[in-house]
Amino acid sequence: MKRKFKLTKKEKDIEKSLGNDQWEEASSELRNEITHAAQAASASRRREARVNIRLNQTDVDLIRQMAAEEGLGYQTLMSSVLHKYAAGRLVEKKIIDQVAAEIASRVRQSQPRKKAAG
């Protein structure tokens, strides 16, 4: 016995368009592109590793609070922070402060000095 599925409006429209020859076969180039994209997506999912670490409870509580404010899960937030750090996109505040001070110093040095009124 064949099972009957209830189709949504969008699914019915697609089924109707198939019967009206509104579709054509994708080129082999497009099929290859889609295949490679699917393989890359699948490979990136497989590269995840499970890690167990011990953290200070106060730190975990703060991270959970920050994650809740951002509408994220706390493990997602921790993973994101670690990823950004590993990719070099997250740096210590003292480094940012040093760079900002250096830029401010160069800006001050490049500005013409005002002569005292005499």
C-alpha cells in the first residue's frame, strides 16, 4: 500500500511545475560545484573535536550570563571565543591599548604646533 503524504502549498506548486516542464537538468559544472560544496560542508562538520576542561565556577557563571545576554548557549559562546583567539582575531586588551597609544602618539607628532601669541 502506497503511503500518502500531505503536501504543503509550496510543495504542491513544485510538483505542478515539474509536470509543466518548467525545470531543466543542471549542467555537469553546476552539479560538480554543488557536490564539492556539500563535501566541504560535510568535512567541516567532521572536524569537530570534543574537549573536556575544568573551569573556575565563577568564570562559567559569568560566561553563562554573557551568553544569555547575547541569546546564545554558553558552550557556543566559549567555542566562538576560542575559535576567534585561535584564528588571531581576539587579542589581549593590553595589546590594543599599546597600539592605540602608539597611533595617538603618531597623530600628535604629525600635527603642526601652534605658535605662542607674542
